[in-house]
Amino acid sequence: MRGAMRTDVIVVAAGSGQRAGEGMPKQYRLVGGQTVLRRTLERFATHAGIRRVLPVINPDHADLCAESVIGLPGVLAPVAGGATRQASVRAGLEALASDPPDLVLIHDAARPFVSARLISDAIAAAQSHGAAVPALALVDTIKAVPEPGFLSGGPNREGLRSVQTPQSFHFALILAAHRAQIGRNDLTDDAAVAEAAGHPVAGFAGDPANVKLTTPEDFVTAERNAAADLTDVRTSTGFDVHAFAPGDHVMLGGVRVPHEFGLTGHSDADVVLHALTDALLGTIGSADIGHHFPPSDPQWKGASSDQFLAHAAKLVREAGGRIAHLDTTVICEAPKIGPHREAMREKIAAIAGISPARVSVKATTSERLGFTGRREGIAALAAATVRLPWID
């Protein structure tokens, strides 16, 4: 069965991940600004050898899943999993059966660092053997526990391997094997299901980086690994200006600042947030604020500008990026910015989902030159620095 073969992926994401500690199910926790599930799905969705990707989820997490798949190509609507991993995989296989692939890869959502090499090797191994799993040689000595607190001799590690996912199969083979094992709940992975149905399972080289996130400590390590992947550092600028109009305050950096005038604009005319929004959009090449929030659209009339900056920050996260720094300079003769600087930093940080330590707010006058010097309005300059995965 050589040549181009249609390959689909089932990503098993129906578990609760209780060993990961309190909080969200582990597949929806953030690593490097993205959910674990999105990171996993993206690895397969962007691989040239993959046709479709099917998440299998807990129906109670449908909204969380929907947020994780926005913009990903080839990701199918999720199907509901079962009470066990075996039941969840079978649900995914049955969902694909109406338009079956030639090959299917089955992968744990909690392994978000699966590499393109491992995916390609899994496809090739399934073509050659019908059933195959990635495996790693054991590096630690394995001991038995004859009684609590004591160790004794264990198995010979030379004859043992630890296995990973994606496990890969001819689709018809693994579907029939799962159907034949309905009612059994003691099979811990799909290789075991295939073996129980009488199919030999080949091994191919796994990847030590393809770790499964299980404990809280795993997430600490994953965060470090994700940061190490963000080698594309980009900086972009933004600029905005609004004229004074009758009023008793201006909005600057999301903060209401008392003043003898207001600012005119279609939204709340917050020049600081507008300039920062354009700067963030520039880092990912996503046009400008007017493209995303057209002034001609009445829904943005009088709108709070915090939603503009929040939208730009969300787009950066969806691109796999992290905001490293936001900087703005307000240009005006009045009002005074200093008394409100820290409140602005706190507000901008909260909107963008970063620490206030990553936000800088400065102010200057134009020495009574130009429209700002004549007290006709306020301008703001901004710069944003983000870290993104390197893409050629």
C-alpha cells in the first residue's frame, strides 16, 4: 500500500487530567499563551501529510474546544468521547468511517510538542506495517517494590521500551480491532487493542521531546520549552491622534482622566489604546485597527477601546506568540500624564494579559509646536515587541 495515502488524525482530548492539579482540564490550560489542545492540533493541521484532524472531547468542554480550534485548517467538528480512552478512540474511528482515510494516527492531546519528523515517521510506519507505535529505549534502571519503602531487582531494561503517540494504523485494521474489543476496559493504548485482535505492532524511533503533560511540574517544564521555541522576535509601531471636543474627561490607556475637554472619535477616542492596537497588529501582519473595527460600522460608535487592544492581543496568542513589551508615548500639553501613569500601566497590562512590568507609559509635550502645542488634540506613539515561533 505505497503511494499517496489519505491520512487522518484522531486527537484524544476527553479526559479530565486530574493529576495535573486543580484548575482547567489540562488540555485547555495555557502553555506559551496557547491552550495545550491548540498546540497539539496545530502540529497536525499544518503537516502536509495530514488530510483531516478530529478532536474527541468531553461535550461539557465544547466551548473551550471551539476557542482552541479557531483558524486551524482541516480540523473537523469534535465528537463526544466515552468513559474510557478506548471508548473515546472508538467514537473517533466511527465518526471517520463515513469517509474513511487509508491511514489513521491516534494521538494524546496532552502531547503538544510532537514534531513534524515524528508525524512523518508515523505515517511511513503505518504504510509499511499496518500498525506501529513510537518507542524509546529506557535510560533508567527499573526496580520492583516488594513492599512499601523497599526495592528489589526488576526486569531487564534492554528488552523494554516506553511508547508514545501518535500511534499509527491502517484505518480498516484498527477500526475492526476496536469493534472486536467492545466491552473490554483493560487495554491502555491502541497498540494493545491491535495486539488483542491478533495484529503485530511495529516500533519506530520516538522523540524524547514528545512528552506527555501529566503533573503540575510538567507544565512548568512545558512553559520553558514553549518559550525556547519563540525565536522570531518582532517589533512594530503604531500612531494615533484625536482632536479635542467639548467634554470633561479624556480616555487614555483605558483610564478616565479629568480634563477641560474630551476627545472626538468614533469610539471613545483613546489614542493610547488605538496606537498600541495598531502596533500589536503590525507584529503579525494583520492590517490595522480600521480594518478590524471600521469607523463606518455603527456598532463601534462610542465603544470602549479596551476591546480593540484585547482583540489584537488575542490574535497574537492565536498565532502562537507572546507579548514581550508594550511601550507608548503620549504627546500633549495637557492633561498631565504622570499622576495617571501607573493606573494606565495596570490597565493596559490587564487588557493585554501581561504583567505591568512589560508595559511602559511615557509622556512629552511638543514644545508648543503643531496641533498638540496649540492644545487642539492629543497624539500617541506606540511600539510592541512580541515573540513568535519561527516560520520560513
